[in-house]
Amino acid sequence: MKIKNQVPILIADDDQDDCQMIKEALQESRLLNQLQFVHDGEELMRSLHRMIEKGHPLPGLILLDLNMPKKDGREALKEIKNDPRLRQIPVVVLTTSKAEEDIFKTYNLGVNSFITKPIAFDRLVQTMRDLGRYWFEIVELPDPNPRPESDY
């Protein structure tokens, strides 16, 4: 069983300032998970497929911005949830959008949660603390990197 603070988090966001704020908010909230950042949907998908090909651990959680270049978050989410090797990874949309259409569409595509990014840093810290508590303390998640059956 993996220690939950060792479960990597993959953050897909094209805004460097938002990435830095998310990183600092996660640190401030004492969430010590390994973080990996990608900056567009194509990079996100390449990274996930490279992890599979090389046998590297998949992330235990993906934080996904919707409005990114090359391939937006909606397209990447659809690919993730349609890929049997990736679909069990929880995906949380973390975006500035409050559009009802985005909320509806992403839930239809299989997103696990939709969060509008708080503007104030202290609210972002609280959001990251709550997110970490929920995904790494409260819920039970399947291991995104199961061992072959002979290891059980």
C-alpha cells in the first residue's frame, strides 16, 4: 500500500503564475506529495503515455485547467477517461471558469470534481488543504499502478 503523501500529483495548467501559486498553496497546506507540472493538453497526454511506456508510476491525482493551448482540458479529459489504462486516475478540474456549460460538460466527460480557482491566496491554500484531505485522507482510491496478480 502506498503512503498517501507519496502519491504523485500531476498539474496541467498553462499559466506559470497559477502553477507557482498552486505549488505554494499545496506546500502551505502541508501536502507533501510529489508534484509534476505540464503546460498544455498535448504535454499532459504525452507525459501520461510516457509514464505507461516506461513503467513509471502514474499520478494519483490530476489537477486540470480547462483553457490550455494545443489541446484544452476538455479534450485531454475525454482522452483520459476513454483510455482504460488512465481512466481510474481521479481528475479534478481546477479552473477560473464558472460557466455552467463547462461544469456540465466536464462531469459528462467523467471528471471527478470541478473547482473554481480562488483568487485570494489564503482561499487557495484552504482549497488545497481541503482537496488534499479529501483525496488523500478520506476517500479510498484504486492504485493507479497495480502490481501483476502474482504479487498479491
